[in-house]
Amino acid sequence: MRPVWQRWLWLCVAYLSLGMAMLGVLLPGLPTTEFVLLAAWAAARSSPRLAAWLDNHRLFGPLLRDWRNGGLISRRSKMLASLSMLLALGVMLLTVKHLPSVVFAAIGMSCGATWIWSRPERPKLPF
């Protein structure tokens, strides 16, 4: 059993990550998947009730099940993540005057997109 302070620490991490994931749904450039995974990981160490809620959530549940079953990321999630990064980069190109910042962000987004697209997808069911 974990010490009480450690349980509270992981619970704070879980809720903070969940809040960031929800913001990521609305804000392009802010990752959602990574924050959901972190929230689930921290919830498993602090709150069985929160962990169960995440596992049974309409949006987060399938993402977590796919990840646990071999690190799968759906094609739809890959497309949405890539489009979100492109949109964020476009906004940066139009609003940020410091070119090295934009280049650094573009390199980071490229690395993230490369990693996302390297993950396996669910096998297609034959019809």
C-alpha cells in the first residue's frame, strides 16, 4: 500500500493530466492522448474509482484499451493529431515573429508526428 502523501500526489497528477487532456480536445497543438495516458497511469496508482471511470469513458476508454493492447493508435487519432499540429504550426507562422521558436516547434511537432505514425493501428476486419 502506498503512503497517503504518495496517493495524493498521484491523484493530483491524474486530475491535472485529465484537465490538460480536456483542454487538448479544444486547443490545437496541445496533446490529448499523452495526457489521457498519464492520467490513467496516475489514477491506477491513486484512485481505482477514477481509473475505472477513465476505462469506461466514451472517448477515453477506447484510446486506453487500444494502448494497453499493443500501443495501438487509431488512424482517426493519427489524422486528428497531425491536422491539429499543422493547424498550430500555421497559427504560429502567422503570429510568432521569432523564427527560431517556430522552427523549434516545427521540429518538435515533426518528431511527435513521426512517433505517432510509427505506432501500429488496429487490424482491419475482413468483410
